[in-house]
Amino acid sequence: MVFRYYTNAISQASRNVAAAIFIVGLLLIGFGVIIVALPELFAYLAAGVFFVAGIGCGITAVKIFWACRKIDQADSEPSEPYRENVQIHIEEHHD
């Protein structure tokens, strides 16, 4: 009699994870071979990716700074705007 500590579903999940890891390993080996064969091409591609990522980070930082400046300007303005020719009438009841 065989006693198993795990179910068939766990065994299947383990096989799927092992297959995914194997495929990723083969892809990494393939990319390594391509990089060794064409180093200049991949150097330019990597430089381009870093350049585009840097531009994206710069644009995002400018947007955040601009939003913070707008929030600071909104906080510095008085909360109740001044209005000319407006009078507040308060009725007082003296009992």
C-alpha cells in the first residue's frame, strides 16, 4: 500500500512549474548564445532600452513635480474667496 502526502493536483502543478522553469532556462541559454554571436547589436538594443526608460522616468518625474506644484498652489490660496458687495446677515433672537 502506497501512502501519498500530496494529491495528484499538486503533482501536476509541480510538473507544470518544472516545465515552465525548463522552458525559461532554454530561452536564457538561447539569448546568451545570440548575445555572444551579435554583441554590438545587443549593446545598441540595451542602450536604446535604457534611453527610452530614462526618458519615461524623466517625463513621469516632471508630471509628479507639476502635480505637486498645483497642489501647493491650491493649498496656499485662501479657502474662502473674497467677494465684493456681499454682506452676511445674522438674525439674533433675544428671549
